[in-house]
Amino acid sequence: MSTGAGIDVQRQLESLIQDFRAGDPPMPVIVLHAEDAADDDRVTELVDELREGQQRHGTRLAVAPTEPQPGDLDPTAQAVRLLRDLGDSRKWGDRSATYRPYSFPRLSLVRALQEATDDPEMRERWPTAPAGTPDGNAQREQAQTHLLRILARQRWRPRRPSRRNRQVLLNDVQQFLPMGVLGAFTALLTRPEWYIAVLAGIGLMILLAALNHVPGRAPLFLWLRRESRWFLTTTFLQSAARRQSTSVRLLRPVRSWRAIAARAYDVSEAMREGGPFPLQLYVLALFEDLRDSHRRGSWDLRGLKRTRPPVLFLRRVGRENGGIELIRAVSDVRSRRSELDPLLIVAGVAADDAALLDRGTDGNALVNRPQPQPPSRTGPSRLQQRLRHWYDEWAGNLRADQSPSRTNALPWVLRIPLPRDELVQLRQTDWRCVRAGHRPSVARVVWSVYSLALVLALAATVGVVHARDLHRTYCSAGLLTADRDTELRPAPGGGTECVGIAAGDVRFGAHLSGGADEEGGRLRELEDLVHAENAEVLRDHPGAYVTVVYAGPLSSSPVDPSLVKGAEELAGVYLAQRVVNENYRVKLRVLLANGGADMGHQSVTADAIAEYADRDPTVVGVVGFGRDLQSSPDVTRRLHSAGLPVVSGTNSATYLPKEFSNWFSLAAPDEHQAEALGLVARQLRGRGRAPHALVLARDTKESQDRYTSEQALYGGEMLKREGFRMLPAQSYRVANGKPELRLHAESICRGENVPSVIYFAGRVEDIGPLMTQLGVEPGCANREISILTGDDLSKAKFSGTGGRDGVAPRITLYHAALAELREAASGTAFYQDAAEHLPWLEDGEATYDAPDFASGQTALSHDATRALYWAASLGDVRQSRAATWINLRGVKLDGMATGTIDFTDAPLYGERHGHSIVLARVQRTPEGVSKAEVLCSRPAGDTKPLDVKECSVK
């Protein structure tokens, strides 16, 4: 600043700016004038220096065009001209100013209304008939319709040059960004791929933008814009309204549109009448926009980032350029609204016109406030002190000066007379320019585009990592969510498998690895059939169904590629579901749960079932868990704690019904199987010298298998009871899914005592390698050897029944089986139902000895499901979970696939009798093929024990 007055005024301005950083001080209209009219030009130069200084300091400022304009305009119209262009953000400084440019939606709306009102097309449209008459009302409606048409053509914006169209488009599209985010978030809830959610959000934004810019139509969601809400709710316009509704609601677009249309016409009529109203409306809109631009509680904290108030500079105000009227309108609006706005106005005025700002339009009255004394030459800081004193006095008198009785006062004007000696230019070395503290605010550093980009980058990184973790952990996952009822777990031999309960849209067949193409196709087909049946139950019978969970091995692995057990059991469960839903009032819904290959992850599955059952009270029990593993007690205990009974078709564990009251099984226990095989062993021993016998068992130290350990225990005890001389038991290892039997075969066959009976406690997949080794080893190849084994061999497909398994020459295989199908076939509708409901069966294939049924897996799972359903629908009424558990001990069903299912004699924590059981023999025929035959059997429900005569091996 080149003058003492300039230095002091600049310091006072910076003092106000410093106060603005901490609060909301009242911002006056600072009017500078010289004490002597000869110094008017120096005051104008001082205003220019103040503007340059504020611009260098980063203040958002605008300069109103106060130069005289051609034409005969009244002072009010000239004042409106000063404000019309201030709605352009480019008028308020460049990019060097703090934070982003201002926006003036309210001022633009007022200008749009003014332009529509002054449009030549409206001149003949205004009503001429008196208001309230039929003709007046009709003309008013026609004028309103035409005005709205003009506004729609303008997009409710002031007419702008074409270079501004792009910015207008972007401003309109901004309001659709939340809709796009909402659309993307809604899409994420369905767990699609991330790019589908992004495309959904972008597509919704493009659709709304296209609808928003239909030519000749009002913008979409016009009534929800912030300027429209202000336009309808400000009390300043209530005088122009005619008792119209001001309700603006998202869900009431028609009512909101009528309200803004009526308000627009009323305001347009008031602007057409002229007077001070249009000017004051422009001033009010400018103040509201600036107040909103400095609102500290906004989403972008812009009020905390814009630490310097905006400044409007008026170089020389007077009557002829409308400056005096503008300052009066500013004071009037501020007095009427009694709200603080951040605009600081600095104006220069001629000394002769200064009195116009103290009194009315005549300017003849004296100034209310005593004139300040000329500053002393000896104290260069005295003007500065007077300026601060004048400001404090002005701020303190605002309360009284705004009183309506003081009609001649302009309370918001702070007039500062400048003596000549303070306007003298100083030496350049004495020039000063004070600046308020300009340290960036915390909000600008923390809540900025850069910090937002950093947060978004971190969030995107975390989101990607989280999404990858979800996709690695769960079978079905989206960008943010996942189906947590199913998980991906390591599969034997490498890879992963999907385990858990498929309560949503998960299909276990979609996660199968290679090696199970035929069975995998069958599994996928069965899954689709079960899900279709479930959908029909939920759609047509929402309050009359019970839910049963089938838990079985529904995945494969490189080590165990077979899906025979899971596919056959699932076929029986689906068949039971179809029969039940076609013939009973209470419907059956079936959820599938995968325990992994060989049920290796059944603990995880049991936890998932129990957690889902806590959310779904219709779950009444579980069918399956047909493998006896080390984790079986924990699994049964977990389901017991969830109140879920388990009905297993093939799990032959002896200890489970003795330890858990919720365990029911259709399979003959391992101990019973060994006792039945003892009838064969007794005949093989003969009456001579006791032959040697051996127990060959699979090593279970590094596996979860418990079935083979139980079989080895009960088989060894049985051979001892039958009088065999027992050789040391041997255990073979399984590596990469293959049994290591060569050394064991050499030890058995080349030893001093070759056993005549071997109790094989292993799995069906191990019997082929064992036969191959024994068939070529000296000492065994030419010796009659009998192998006894448990029910797992019932899954074998021997050559005589169309399979690929077989026995070595001179070796006879005796094994137990869990399902007596031949005797029960004549008294059951199972095969008729299967032929009707299993789509892959052709005519004549639904027989008890057909490959799909010979193992008994399908029949047992069907019977187990029917038994559980009977308990859950006792009396044709849907039962609770606890009632189902209790009702199971009263189940007795005739005509099942394996006979009569009878739990009525099942003691609590004890063994029951009446299991279906078969003793089968497999021998090599002279033609070189293996032939399987039934030695003896009992259908389910028959408690008469087998005897030697019935099970004769001769």
C-alpha cells in the first residue's frame, strides 16, 4: 500500500479476515471517501490498491462494473445490472484463491426468472383481466404455463454462451452421483462381480442424465435442488406467494412441482412490477449463495477451508451507476433477514455523495455519528486506532440501528472519511501490506481431494485385498459380501473344495475338480432338481413346510475323485422329497451340505449347519454324515447342542448311539457286522487244527478315518472268539490316494504261517490293489484264502453286476452290506417312485439289482429322509425341532426300500436291533469273472438273528 490510509485500511481489513477465521463477525459495507472532494481520485486509487492486495492474498473477490452505461436506466435497474454477472464464478477470482470456485445456484435461478419474465414472448401473455375473476384466473393459468415453458427451454438457468454448456451439464450430472452410488451399492448386495456393480452405477447415472436433458422439459428432480428448496422456503418471498404449498418431498414429485411452479409465477409477477423487490431478491440470493459456500457444516467442510471472506469492490459508487441503491439494498436485506453473511463490501464514494449513505435519498440531513477528527501527523497509527474503534462502535450499534423506526439509517454501512495527509503517497521503502495468518486449516489438509484420493486408494487396496480374501475363503463372494454358509477348504491331493451348507444359490457341482465327470453331471442335475423343488415349496407353501439338511460327500479331489456315495445318497433324498411333496400336506424342503471328499471337512459343515439352524427354525434335523471319522463325536455333539437330531443311512459306528441321544442310524453297527461275519468265520475254521488268521487294516494315524479302526477292533475280537490263531496285525499306509500293499502282501504270503482268513479293515478303493498283490505272490496265488470285510465293500461294482472291481483267483471275499433290497422289493413303492421321478432312468432300470441301486446308498438315504420327515410332520402337522427329536423314537414305517424302519425299540444311549444286513460272497468263476451272491440277509425291521445254517458257505 502506497499511502498511510491504505496501510491502515488494509490492516483493518486483514483484522476482520483474521476474526473471520475464528468465527462469524458481522461484515460491514466499508465506504471510503475523502474529506476533501479534490482527493476523490486518490480514494479510487486506494480501492484499486486494496483490490490488488486482496487478490495477491488469495481472497475471493469480485469487482462490480461501476462505469456509466448508455441508456436511460433508473438507479434501481442500474443496481441490478451491477449484480447480474456476479453469478459467474469466474468473476470471483482465479485458481490462486483458496479452495475451489464458488457456485451461485440461487442467483442463477433469480436471473433465469428475470430473463423469462422479460422474454418478448411473455409480453402478450400476462393477464389483463382482474384477479379473482374467471377470465383472470384462466389468463393467469395460461401465463403460468407459458412462463414454465420458457423456463424449461432455458433449463431453469440463465441464458449462457455455448462455452458454458459443458459446465452446466456437469453441474446437472453432479446431482445424480449419489443415485449412481446407491445403484452400485444395491447391485453389490446381490454379490455380482465388481465390474457389474460399477456398470450398474454408471448406467443409472447415464440414464438419469439422459432423462434430465430431454429438450423442452424441466430438469429431472428440479424440486430437490438446493436453490429450489431455498426458493420455496425463504420467508422473503412469502409476500409474493398466494398461499401456495411449499412442501418439497422426494416421494411427492407432483405436489412439489406444483409448488415450485406456483412460486415461480408469483415471483415473476412481482419482478415484472419493478420497485425495490427485484434488487433485494438479487442481493438476498447472492448472500444465500455465499453463506452456503462458507457453511462449515457442509459435507466438504468448505467453510473451514475458505478462511478468507469474499470481498466485493465498488470503485466509485454514485446515483447514476446504481451503487448507492445497491448499498441501500444490501443494508435493507441484512436488516430484514438478521442473518450474518460472509460478504465484505469495500466501496469508494465521492466526498459530495457520502451523505447519501447516512440518510434518505435527499442527502440533506446531517450525519448521525459525529465526524471523526483529522488524524495527527505525529501518530501514524492513530487512523488505525480510529478504524478499529469505529468498527467496534458500528458493530455494537447494529442492534439499535436495525430498528424499523430508524428508517433513514443505513446500519450496515461503515463510512470512513480519509484526511488528505493520509492519502499522500509514501516513499516506496515505506510501503506496507499486512496479511492475516494464512496457515492452511486442518480441514483443508485432512479433508481434501488429495487426502480423499489417498483414502480411496487405501480403501480400494483394502477392498481388493478383502475381496480376494472373500473369494479365497468363501464359495460365493462379491466385492464386499459373501455367502458365509459355505467355505473353500483344502482338498486332499491339492486344490480346494466347497464345504458347508448351501442355503443360498451355491451349487457344489460347480466347484468340482476333474475325475468325476459322469458323477459330477449327475450331482449337478440333482442339485438343480432339489433347488427347483425347494423354490416351489417356498413359493406355494410358505407356512407349511419343514426343512431337512442332507450332509454328505458332494465334492471330489485328485486323491478321491469318486462321487458315487454322495450322488447316490442325494438321489435317495431327492426321491423322498418328491414323494412327500406330492402326497402330504406338510411339505419338505431339503438343503444340501457338503462335508468334502470322504467327509474330510465334516466339522466345518456341522458348524455351518448349526449356525444356519439358529437362524431358520424350520430346520428339524439332519440326514447323512455317513462316514465314521475321528471328528464324528464332535460333529454329533455340535449338532446335539443345536437341538438337531441326526438320521444316518450308512454310518455304522457302534459308539455313536451309545453316547448321543440325537443319533439314529439305519446302518448295522460295526460290532453287529463282525458278529454276522463270525458265522462265516466259524465255518471256515472247521473242526481241525485252528488255522491262522490276520487283521490287515488301513493305517489311520495320519487320517481322520475311524471306520477302519472300529472294523479292525471288532474283526480281531471276532476271529479270536472263533478260535483262530492270530498273526500280528498289519497296517498299510495310503500315499497320494494309493494304498501301499506290496510289502504287506510279501510278508503275508512268504511268511512261515500263511493265514487262511484275512479280516480286511479298509476301504473299497483299496480292495483292487490288495487282490492284485495277493494274486501274484508265491504262497498266496495257489492257496485258498478267504477275506472278510465290512460294509464299505457294498459300494464295489463287481464284474458280475456291470462294474470294474473283482477278486483274485482262489480268493473268496465275504463282506457285509447294509441294505437288503431283494426281500424288501416286493413290498415297497420305492422303485416305482424312482422310475417316475429320477429323470435319467429308462424303462426297466428301476430294479433292486440295477447299478444305481445295488449298493443300497440310495435306498438307505431315502428311508432315513422319510423317517425324519415322519417325525417332523406327526399328525400331518408341522412339528418343532425338539418335537421332531422326541417323535423319532416313535417312528415305525413299513414299505420302505430296505424294509420296516422301526425306532420304537431303540433304547436311550444303547443299541437297537432290526437293522437291515446282508452277507455277500464274491468268487472268481471258471470264466474268469467275479460273481457276487447273497449268502444270507435280513430286511430292516426283522430282529431274528442270522445263524450258521442260513449263512452256509457250502
